Amino acid sequence: MKYRHLGKAGIKLSALSLGAWVTYGGQVGQEIAEKCMLAAYNAGVNFFDNAEAYADGNAEIVMGNVIKKLAWRREDLVVSTKIFWGGKGPNDRGLSHKHIIEGVNNALRRLQMDYVDLVFCHRPDPETPIEETVRAMDVIIKQGKAFYWGTSEWSAGEILKADGIARQYGLTPPSMEQPQYNMFHRNIFEIEYDPIFKQLGYGTTIWSPLASGVLSGKYANGIPAGSRAALPGFDWLQEHQITAERIEKVKHLSVIAADLGCTMSQLALAWCLKNPNVSTVITGASRPEQVEENMKAIDFEDKLTPEVMEKIELVLDNKPERYVA
């Protein structure tokens, strides 16, 4: 495993990490989650991502139980949570000072931890002033309940505003963003976020590197039973992600993967790793075998030479273009 700094921060995260979205406490139970987390840990993963919204908090309970059962040394782990959707009450969601404090406290209770290493604002909250959110996150950091705070799916403008407010009032500025990034979703990361990388030294913990499984190639011949797209409530995957155009591109990309001796999933993950602004790639899995396959992607990063990357670009045909006035 390789380890990367979280942007300009001193903390180091495994280049490949494991997230609990959809699966833990929902699609799979604690037994499978334990096997997946153990497979990742044995491969050198130190970053495990979670959120208060995942399986209505059950994902945090499952992850906390696994870490306690396996008796992993807390100092060896980087654990995150994300705050926004904490419940159904009017103050159980959003980024108000009240919900951030209560949300983090509840997450720590479920995780059975004194602190998380990273805490994210899971989405921007247009109903709460950014200054209020920044001040609340500063409290969390100063109380030692998290070491770094950041954003997820915020615009570059919102991030820059939060950073400016923090520096104006001597508060803790945000350090990282958790955005979607993959071969099919590139513009925001590669163009809009350029200022936060250059000006702020922002780190990133990217999610959906396989475009909800499309880039694994498993949807080439339809929707397999038991796959994420077959789950109740995930019809949007079939509508927005699993398109005929994307399936055709994946078939061509699979040829490139075969030439390199890797799977389609490993190619997609290695492609994300090639971007120097990616601190860690969050993977997901419902079986330990998936974890083991995904972790091997680290071996193919260096095999993506400029020539191979150009072949990939020709297939994708979606390279973001900078606007020139």
C-alpha cells in the first residue's frame, strides 16, 4: 500500500480506502463487514469512511463494533464521519451549530470512539450561514472530537468562502473535500476545484471511483441479481449511470485493461490514483473478494503510462476543457 498526505495536512491516508456507504448495516451485516474491513486492513488500508446518514446510523454501529472486536490500535486508523442527515426532526439535519455538535456526539457514541480523525459537512446547507458552520466545526476541532474538518460536494466558491471566514476570525479552516470522481465524472474535480488545490492545498477523499459499479463491467449484460442497481430505491442508477453509451465505453476500456493484465475495476481505480490531487480513493465492497481485487489496483498505477492514458482518453472522449474568455 502507498500512503499519501491529505493535501497539505500532515496526516497520511492509504491511497486506497474502504467506505461503508449502502453496504454496512444495510446491504450486508456485521459478519461480512468484518471480513471486508479485515481484508482491507491486511492490504494496508488505514482509512475507513462513514457518515451519520449511512443506514440511518447503523453503518457507524457496525464499523465501531468491528473495530472494537478486532482490537485494532486506534492510532493506526483514520476514521471519518459526515454530518448533515441525522434524523427526521427539524434540527436533526443540516449544518446548524446545534446539529453539528449533536451529530458528531451521536456519531462518536455509535462508533464507540472518543474522536474521529476527519469530519465532513456532507453537503452544503443553504439554510445555514457558512460562518455558523465554520464556527461549529472549530468547536469540534478544539474539543478534540475531530482532528480535521472538511466538505463534501461543496462548490469551489463555497469552500473558498469557508476558508476565508476561518482565517478572518482565527478559526480552524477546512482541509479536505469528499467529491465524486471517476472516468465519467470529471469536470468539477479537474476544472472547478483547481483553485482549492492550488490556493488552499486541499486534500480529497474521492467517492464512486467505479461510477456505482458501471466501471467494473458487471452491468455489461444487464443488471445482475444482488447488485447495487438491483436494490430497492436505487432505480436512479439504472436511469442516470448505467447508460448504453457508458456500457459501450466500458467494453472498449476492458480491452485496455486486459492488455495491462488487470481487471476493469483495477483500471478505473488506478486511473483515479494517477491524479495528483487525489489523496485517497474510497472503495466499496459487499464481499471480501471484491476488497482483495480492488486493493491490487495499487500495482497498476505505474503501468498507466502517458501512452496508456492517451488510449483511455480516446475511449472516454470527455476530457474537461478550460473556458478561455
